[in-house]
Amino acid sequence: MDPSPSAAAFARQLGLSFPLLGDWPNYEASRAYGTYDEEKKIAARRTFLIDSDGVVRHIVDDPRDFERHSRETLEVLGKLQRL
């Protein structure tokens, strides 16, 4: 749900070679992926790994374990890159 500049800065800080989506202020992606709660005005903490063809390859859905999102996503990304 972060603005694009914040997502880009975070990606640079981590040295990522792929973009992160900024979804503020309209939350279109959050709504499209079914993570936005209209009543609470927040999105569920989910990480989607989407390939260059737009196919969702993996989803991490864990609201509490923040480190799991990066750890698991990078692990799956590594496995996909070796295919």
C-alpha cells in the first residue's frame, strides 16, 4: 500500500533487481488481488511473487511474521530461476 517512491527506495535499500509495487493512493492492486479491507481501509499483509508473464507464482500470507515474507519469497524466486 506504500507510495511508489517508498517502494522503490525500499527495493534499492535491499539491492533488489526487480520492482516493488506502490499502490497508494487508490489501492487498485490491493483491491484487484483481494487484500484490501474496505471497512478497515487497510490491506492484508500478503506478498505476491509474479513472473514476467504476469503469472502469480507464489503467495505468502502471514500477518505476523514479517521476515517470512522476504525469506520465503527469495527462496521460491531462487528455485524458479534455476528451472
